[in-house]
Amino acid sequence: MGDVIEISLSDSTDDSSDEQDESENEFTGQFEIQKAKGNIECNNDSFDEDTETCPICFELWTSSGPHKVCCLRCGHLFGYSCVMKWFKAVGKKAKCPQCNAKANRRDVRVLYCKNLKVLDTTDRDRALAELEREKRGRQKAEQEAAEFKARCDLLHAEVLQLRDELQTTTGHHKVQSSRLQNASEVPNHKASSSDGSTGFDGQYTLVNTLLISVGGNCRVMASCDYLNTLCVSQSSTNPIFRGFGIRKVNSSEQRLIKYVHLHTQPIRDLAFHPEAHDGIIASASLDKTLRLTSLLNDSIVQTYHCPVGIWSCCWAGDSNRLFAGCANGSIMLYDIRVTTGPIDVFYVPNNDAPVLGLQYLSPTVDQNISSSGGLLVGQLNKVTFMSESSVNPIAIQQTTNQERIESADDIASIDNSENPASPDLLQDNSTSLSSNWLGNVPSYKPHNLPLEGSLVSLSALPQGRQFLASYRPSQRLPRVRHLLAELQSETSPIAETAYSCREIHNFWAGNRMKKLTRAKLFVGPSKESGL
């Protein structure tokens, strides 16, 4: 019981420490082996990744299509489309992109490998081909649709044009029918008047109102019975194309048709020839131009340039000639067969006020008393009648005032700078030319009419001698006045024919003229002699 057992602590400690060292060494060795294996696997992955992609574009090879795998003579692999682009870019001195060995297009070999990992793009290539076919089909369909739409627009425009022509013809037929009906009712109207019953009372009723332009500037209007159309001046509503033109209005259907752009400045006057059925309208503007526009195709057919602004215009009895009243008081006579400028220029003596109204009066024969035609010239402070007399063109070349010729030459020279040259009828060597196809060029003699006041507008009947002059209030006549007068002539065997006027009636209004309206004298629908 007393024996003591000795335990060696040092030995046990040494044994345990040796076992612990051995375990640590074993764990460290295993970690290093795993780490080495991981490095090998990473290297293998990078190697596989390098061998699965094209070294030029770094994209996967495909089993079909343009990027299928191929090799060069040196053995390096590439995508077929990439290596062909490489040869095309480098040229004859092409080399392998990896080893710089000499290579050319003939060295390219397509590889069909079983163990090569490639991307199957058969379905994708088929889908891309179908997509390309669909794109081409859609483009073709869109092109055909655009062609059909353009053809439809042309047919629609043609239908509208034919409909307008049909409406114009129908309206013209209705006007002719109404005139024949009114002519047949005139005897009945006279019979009822003799019995004391009232016939046509001359009253008019407002049927419709059309808004032409919100901005206003609709100052003048002209009517064409042949086309059943009204033309109203209007400012352009397009902010890009500034200026002024005319708005066509169908008078039978009472609807707006089309806007035609004509001038850069406001239009002061519009005029149709009363007898010519050609659809030509003359427009006078402050932009110093006189334009002739065809309403059949809505295009400008002739432009005359003047040195000053034009305030008024009207046609002569001959449908080839028209007058233009200017801001300096001059009156220019144009012939549409002469494109260079006016064939004659004349003035009202001792008056350079703007010509705000022109009315042509045709020659008449009434009760064995003949009266030559002429031109009513309305200025701000007076009305003048320019009597017309036909003169042989050869005599004109010998007796015409030299100052008038120089003035016309200056105007023609201004127009020649902008328009192509045409025969100048005012030169000495053009006498035979003018006498051949221009005919007689008339001369005009002024006759002052005993009318006073501040004139606003002037209107007359082409086939009659009556005219209507409208005046604004003045100090001597402080009320608005519309004067209906008749032109009279006195023929003497000794002296030349003298012209005057007889006041028929005065229509008085208020002491203020809020709007500068233009009064119009026209024949009533009931009978030819009614105004």
C-alpha cells in the first residue's frame, strides 16, 4: 500500500506534442495538394476557355454559319468570318494573327471536329434568315402601300376637281335658267304694276355668313359668274409663307374652296373681264406688281413690275388689254401679249394723287347719239373721264409725246432686268410689228367731272353710262354719300366732244365711316334695266 508509482510527465507531454505536429503537417500537406489541384483546374478552365473562343473576336465558334471553326497552315484555330476579314484588311502580306507565320486565303481549312465544343446556331441562323425574309416582305408591302396611297390621293384630287367642275356647270345652268325665268316674268310684273299691285321690292335677305380669315385683311372681292366663284383677298395664315392672296368661294354651295398665294404686300384691287370666259383674274398690289392668275389651275400666268405701288386695275373692252392705276397718279395700259411692260402710260393733268378706282365704259349708241368709250379714273379728290380714240399705230410713232415714251422705256427697262426679253413695241423699228398683231393703240384725253368730295370707291356698269361714286365725310359734306350719276356727252360740229355728268340720286348715311367698304353697282335679277 505504501508503494509510490512514479509517472513521467515529460514523456507524456512529448508524445502528445509529436502527435499534434504530425496532424498539423498532414493537414498542411492536404491543403497544399488541394490548392495545387485548384490551380491546375483553373488553368485547365482558362485553357478550355481559350480553346473554345476565336482569338480574333473572342466569341464562341459555331458548328455552322459564317463563324464556323477553321484553321490555317500553322494549325491555329479561328472563326471563318473573322480570318477572312483579317485577310481582307491586311492584304497580300497577311500573317497568322497568333504566330505571324505566312498565310493566305488558300490555307484556310474548315474543321469538322467531334470533340470540339461548339455552339449550335442552326436554329438561330434559321430564325435570322426568316427574320430577313420578313423584313424584305414588310418593306415591299410598305412600298406597295405607299404607291397605292399616292394613287388614291391623285384619284381623290381628280374626283374633287370633277365635282367642282360639275358644280360649276350646274350653277351656271341654274343661273341661266333663273335669268330665262325672270325674263319671262317681266311682262307679268308690268301688268301687275299697272293694276296697282307691288312687284319686286328690291329687298334682300341674309342667307349665310362665311368666315374668310380670323386676322382680317379681306379688303376686296371679285365675282366670276362663268366659274360660279367669288375671289376674296386675304392675308396668308401660313407663318412660313408670309404674304397675301385670294380665297376662292363657291357661290352656289356657299363654301370656301382654296387659298391661292399671290403677293408679298396687301392686295388693293381684283378684276375679272366681264365678257371673257377664260378664268383669268387680275390682282393689283402694293408690292409694285400686277399679276394675272388662272383660276382653272390656280397658277400665275403673267407678272408685270411697276416702279410704284398699284392701287387699282380694270380690263378694257379688248380682253387682251387692261389698265393699272398707280400711287403716283399714273395710269398704265398693258397688253397681255407683251410681257416686257406697258404699251402706253398717261396721266391726269395737274394731279398726282393715287388712283384708287378704275372703271372702263364701252362705246354706246343711244337714240342716234354715239358716245365713245373711255376710262373713269377715280382719285382721292376728283373723278376724271379719259375719252378713248383709236389711232393708227404708225401715227402714234410720229405724234406720241416724247416724255411719255421715255417714261414707258424706263418702266420697261426695270422689268427687263427680271424677265426675259421680248419685242419692245415703243422702239422705232417695231412699227410694223405692232401694226401686224397688236392693232391700234388708243389715245386718251382727260375730261374733269364736276364732282367733289373725298372719294372712297368707284363702280360702273361696263355696258352703260351710269356709275356710283362713294365719298367719306368731309368739312363741306359731313355725311357719308353714295352718288349715282350718269355720264353725258355734248357733240359740237366746231369743237371736240365735251363730257360731263348728271347727278341722278344721292344716298346719304351717317356722319362717320367706320369701315372703308366698297359700294357696287350691278343689274338686278328682276329685269335688265334695274340697278
